[in-house]
Amino acid sequence: MTTITILESGMTFGPFQLDECFYIEESKTYKNIQENVKMAEFLWLRRQKSQAKVWVVEAKSSVPKQLDEYMEDIKEKLVNAFTLTVSSVLSRHKLAKNELPALFQTLKLSSIQFGFVLVIKGVPEAYLSALQDALQLKFKSTLKIWALEANSVLVLNNEIAKKYGFIASD
């Protein structure tokens, strides 16, 4: 089966099966609405055993000093990607029908789990807990509204992201 890798913020994500990855940032659907709409990089439908979860992924190469603004921006990108994908699955965007991978087109939205992950290249592991707490705080209402689990928001560095399968092994 065909695979895709995605190069973002100096990291190589994947390889993912083509039908399990929606490179939303490069999609025509997004390009058609991109004015004043921030977007995460991609979505990955990760299937493990009998479970499946769609991960919305944002990549960064650093953390700025203004953490509150930074996390608000990250949240906006992740939620926009999630919302645009759900609206595309619901056929709200004509272009999406030809772009959404087949597995995304058949998602059972009522039962699929969603997760949001920020991968920051080179950030020391000791900082990840505080960064994750800051992002989870921003996601508090989103998690409630969508009835998502508290562990649906992750902040990882590139090394831990490799262990989770987001980033290609060297």
C-alpha cells in the first residue's frame, strides 16, 4: 500500500498509509477557505487492535516566551483542523469528497475518538508536563463539548513522538 511522509518543522512524520492520513494543511478544501483560518498540519487515523483514533497534529520547532498566546494559537489550529475534517466528512465542502482518504469518508463520527497532539522539536522532556497542562487548559471546553477523554491532548517532543509512531525512526 502507498505511504506518505510529511516534513514539518524539521521533523519527518510518518510513514503513514495514504488512506490513514489527511494532509489537511495542503488540501484544496483548506486552500479554498484559508483566509483568516489557521490550520494544523495533518490528521492521522491510527488503528490499534479494535480501537481507532483520529489524531490532529501540529508541529513546531520551538516554544516562544508568550506561552498563553502560543497555546491559544495551537488550540485554534488543532480545533480548526478537527472541525474542517468533521464538516468535510459530513459533505459540507464539495472539494473534500475527492480529497478525503477513503477511511476518513467512512468514519462513524458518533463513535470515533479524536486526539490533539502538539509535537515540538527539541524541547526537553522536563518541560513537557507544564506545556501539556497549558494546552489542556485551553482545550477544557472543547473536550467537554465533544465528550472527549482528558488524555486526548498531548504535547510531545520529537523523541517521544517517535515512540508513539508519529515520527519516522532514523
